[in-house]
Amino acid sequence: MTGLHRLFSRYRNWQLLDEPLSADPQRALQRDTELVRAVAAGLSGPLARLWENPRSLVATRRETRLPQFAEACRRLAAEGWPVLGRDSGGTTVPHEPGILHFSLIFPQYQDSHFDLELIYQALCEPIRLALAELGLDAEYGAVDGAYCDGRYNLVVDGLKVTGTAQRLVGSRARERGISGGVLAQAMLMVECDAARGTEQVNRFYRLAGDPRQYDPAVSTCIAERLAGRLELPPGELTLRMRRLIGQAFRRLAEG
């Protein structure tokens, strides 16, 4: 049995939440936090969550202390890109319909080793398998110049399609052998303008007084990679990716 199968088989009764596009982007962000806290408290079992947000930019807690953060929020909100905050690290990222989010949330037990890389594989493998169903070969790797970059991006044709993040929440259920709750998050660009998203991230940093800038040419979306091969009505590819990721996740979770 591989390490990935051991991780999934350690838990029973995985639940998959397939949630529609949220009307409240901040609430959608908070839901992951609430779910992982419930898992860490022993009040919920392991689950996966598929979700989408309206158009917004999501900044880290540290970035809320940038010198012109309040002014950046005011100007971007007026332009239709409200700025939200999140607890995990990384950089500011764009959210909008057509960017699909996949979260894995499960307890970390006191008698098990915390394996950061294995958890990233468990998060990304359902997405990688779903992309393979569409004829796309996704690999793990960093992409120089991309926002929120890391070794556990998923990359298609040398371009970033998925970014990932992970955090561990402390437990209030140690008497049950739970040492914490794991929240692993991936964002998959399915039907969106990836270059425009990067440009909005860059604009946030300029307005907020941060010198960071990222390359709009190094990210892509699935619709762009399938252009000329698969033509679907708007929104249909995102729905198909939801189904394919859900199916791949269930196969892995059920062993």
C-alpha cells in the first residue's frame, strides 16, 4: 500500500461537500476555518470540499499590515475586486467564478507522523487524475514568476494551473488522541483569465505599497489548455471538473 493510500485509509467515512458558487466570499473563506476547527475538536469526521467564490482578492493576515492596505481595499472594491483576508500564508490570490477550490480537512492523530508532502499529494492527486481524464498531463513543480508559488503547484505545459496551501489547527480533543486538524487547500483555474488575475494581484501590491510583482504569462487555465480540443458552453467545464475531481477523490478515499 502506498503512502497516499495509507493516508486515505487511515480515515473512514470521508464526506464530500460539493457547494455552489457562494454569495458571500468572506463567509466561504471562513467555512474552511470552521470545518477544520470542528475536526480538531473531534466534532466532525474527515471531509473534502469543492467550492467557488465571486470575484475578489484574498490577502494574507500579514499583508493587512502593508502601509497602504486600507487605500488599496477602497480602490479595488470600487473597481469590483473587494479584498478579503485569510489565515493561511502565501501571497494575495484572485478568486472568481471559474476558479475552483478544493479543500481537504481531516484530524491529525497523536500516534501518526505529520507528513507535509504526503498531505499535498493527497490534496492534488484528485485534481491531477481529473485533468488526466481531459487529456491533460499535470506535473508537480514551482513556476518562476508565479504568485503564491511552491513545489506543489500543478503545472500543465510548463504553466501553473493550481496553487496550494496548508495549515494545522491545534486540537481541543487530545483525550480522543487528536493532536490537531489539517486544512489543505488548492485553487484550480478552470474558466478564468489567468493573466488578468495576476495583473489584479500586482495592482493590489502597487496600491498597498509592496514592491512585489508577478509574471502574468506563467499561469493559465484549463479552458486555455483545451482550446481547439474541447469546446463547451460557459460554466460547463467547471461543472465537469467538479464531477471529475469528486469521482477521483471517492476512488482514492474508498481505496
